[in-house]
Amino acid sequence: MVNRPYPPTIDYNTYPVDARMTEGVIARRFWAYLIDLLVIALWVVLISIGIFFLGLITLGLGWGLFFALPLTALIFIVYNAVTIGGSSQATVGMRTMGLRVIDPSTGRGASMLSAAVHALFFYVAISTFLLWACDVLVGFFRNDGRFIRDLLTGMMVVRAD
């Protein structure tokens, strides 16, 4: 029988994150978020146009789908999960601003599930100004610029260049 420590310990190899990779990340994240808002707004406009024409075709019955338009908040979460959890490791806004998301323990990209949870945490925090302010304030005091939601989901936003 092999002598193993109790409780079992896992020795993770940590990915060395250079301090230059996180310089200016908070400002870039702000602008990336604004770009992502424009992308999502474009999707909502296209969906609205589709619902309008569906309503014309169905003689007004399709216009009832406009009541489901507030559910487009789910589009934000799916958008983040697919783009951050995908091969590019970044949303459209993040790519434009030269950012990507990594798992700081491995250096690899984040999973789709952690990206979706990260987006959910963001939209819950932004719904209450105090939570959002605390979230961002932590990023200003940390050397690596990670927000609370980054810490909770095990993600880190770094410069791609």
C-alpha cells in the first residue's frame, strides 16, 4: 500500500502571470463592455425587426413576442459564455481592446460554464450599484486588477498583445 497524505492534497502548477499582462486592463475592460453593449443592442434590434415582420405575417399575433424581449438578458449570458468560453477567449469588445480571459492557475482559456457564471455575477452586481461598486473597487486595489467576480469564477482578464 502506498503511503499518501491525509487529507489528500492537490499540487496545482501555477501559471506565472507577468505584471505587464495586467497593466491598463480595467480601463480596457470598460471600453470593451461598451462595445459589447453595442453588439448586444444590434442583436436586440435585429430580433425586434424579426418580431415586427412576424407580426405582419401573422396579422398581429406575432407581436406578442415583444413581451418576451426583456428575456434578452439571457442573450448577454449566452454571448459571454460562447465568446469567452470559445477559442478566442474574449468577447468582441475584448478582442477589439486587446484583452482575453484566462484561468490564472493554468494559463488556458476559461470554460463556457465559468464564463456564463461570470456574466451572471456581473449582471447581478450591476443591478445593484453598491455591489457593482464593491466589485470594481476590489479591482483597483489588487495588483492584478481582478474583480470579485473574477476571483469567484477563477478567471483573469489579461492583455492579449
